[in-house]
Amino acid sequence: MPPRTDSRRRMLDAAAELFRAQGYHATGLNQLVAQGGAPKGSMYFHFPGGKEQLAAEAMREAAGRVLEQLRAAAQGAPDAATAIALVIDALADELVATGFRSGCPLASVALDASAQSEPIAAACGEGYRSWRDAIAALLHRHGVAEEPAAALATVTLAAIEGGLLLARTDRDVRPLRQVRDHLVSVINSGSAESKERP
Amino acid sequence: MPPRTDSRRRMLDAAAELFRAQGYHATGLNQLVAQGGAPKGSMYFHFPGGKEQLAAEAMREAAGRVLEQLRAAAQGAPDAATAIALVIDALADELVATGFRSGCPLASVALDASAQSEPIAAACGEGYRSWRDAIAALLHRHGVAEEPAAALATVTLAAIEGGLLLARTDRDVRPLRQVRDHLVSVINSGSAESKERP
């Protein structure tokens, strides 16, 4: 018999995948338990707050994984635009690999559950903020001044989120590629502009 | 007793509002019937395809209303950037007026129901395409060449969608304002660039 921590892990993984693909309300306890391969009772053992707690934890973990991706790309890439392009390409690949089911790990739940659940809203809000801060830090490190970096980070994240939504709806990654090309050009000219100033 | 068409109308309006705020799956038949002020039986009388048909029709109508907004802004504004800014400001006002419940009329349903329902996916996909085409036509009319206009229209729509999502999650319209300022500057320089060419 696998240790109890394994069943907690499997439930979190199943939750992240199902919530990402179809949102909070379409995902029933039975589906979570079936995909997580855990007995139904273990749900409330591991997550006394039930589905709401499971969702908030899954969103927090999913946000952390994207943050790691962003940081790894930032460390490996020669400039900010290349790092952002790498992350967008990885998201596009994931979208295609899952038959256009897996878009942004937070967006489906942010839209269908944040209004009714404070813990879920907080987890999604913190996730988005952490990504924005990481993008702003990346832009700032590559020469964009602090205030324009914060605004450009919001625009970058918004365009990626919208690109994921349109690509998913179209079942075609083209919108995401167009967003990538736009952001690469904007970020490159933003860094160049800042560097030209004294 | 009000005519039957009124109860159909009220159900569509209730559906558009509820689906926009909380997605497809969180919205139960009872809530639709209660908010639409119609007897439960009338749902299947007006919409033999049930909730799925109601959602597809509500999405189609909601997309049509945004398209009208886009066209009205395009007719009234002196240039493309001003028209886009007008539409974004109207969306931001609506978000604030509804306590950050009403973001994009399609996004919640596109994310939580498109994967399982062909008619709903088609309605959302057509809606997004119609907005993109209208934005591309607007940009082209104001001097952007056809191919860059199509790409810039996708980026514009993606940034607005992402801006709505972030503003809703933040309960703050700032992300949407930052998206607006970015798009105004990009569209203005795009139009100027195209006009400089022979």
C-alpha cells in the first residue's frame, strides 16, 4: 500500500489537471477521487476543507510551477524577450499536447469560482501577482526602468492570458504565436529605449 | 400575463448575466429559472435543447452586443486607438458597476464548457472571431496594412481579454487601464508607420 502522502499528492495532481481543463464547478468529487486513485474518504482526511481547500492548494501549487518555469527561462535566456518567448512556446506546446484542454492553470478556476470563494480568489490572485512580479523583475534586470517594467509586465501577462484563451477556443496556437511576436518586439524596443537614456 | 416571447427574452438575459459572472457549470437550472422569472417548464418549451441551447444562444447574443459596441465606437471615434480605448473604458465601467462580476461575456463559458459542448464552443469561437475581424477592419480603415492589422487585432483582443481577467481577479481596473495605454500607443505608432510607407 502506498504511503498516505502519495494519495494526497495524487489528489492534488488530479485536481490541478481537472480544474485547469474545465474549471471548479464542472469538476465533481467523484471525478477527483477517480482520477486521483484515492478512496473517497481520504479526500476529507487530507483536505478537511473539502473541494474548496483542494482547489486553493492546487491553484497555489500550479502557480508555483509556472513561477519556476519563468525563473528557469529568465536564468537560461540571454535577454528578457527570449525568456518570455520560451515560456510562451512551452505553454503553446502544452496546449497542443493536451488536445487544447490545458490553458492557463489558474484562469478557468479564477473565472468560475473566485467570486464565491475567498480562499480560491486569494490563491489565484497571489499566483497572478507572483508571475507579474517575476516578469517585472526580469524586465528591470534587462534594462527597463522600474515603473515601465511593472506596467509592461501586466501587459505581457494579460496578452499571454488572452492568447491562451483565444488559442484554446480556436484550437489553434496561432493567437499565442502572434502574442509572442508582438511581446518580443515590444520588450526588445523597451529595453533598447531604456538603455539609450543616460 | 406577459406574452411568451417575454419569458424567452428574460431567460436569455438571465442566462447571459449568470454565465458571464460564474460560467456554465456553476449556473443551475433553478437559478436560471428564478432569475429569469419564468416557470421551469417554459425552459424546455423555449429551449428544447435545454441549458446547452440556452447557453449557446446567450453567448451568440452577448457576442453580438459587444460587436455593436465595437462598431459604434469605430463610427464615433476619430481614429482606431480612440475607438479601442472607448470600448476598454466601457468594459472597465461595467466591471466596476457589477462589483467585478461581469468580465468578458464569453470567457467564463469558453473556459468551462467549450471542451464538452460543440454548440457552445462554436458560439464562443464565432464571437471571438467576429470581434477580431471588426478590430482588424477598424485598424485597416485607419491605415494599417491588411496582414499586420489581422495580427494586431488578435494581440489587441488577447490583451483586452487578459486585462479583464486580471482586473477581475485583482478587483481593480488598473490592469485594464495599463492594457489600454499600451494598445493606444501601439496602435497609434502602427497607423503612423503604415502611413509613412509609400
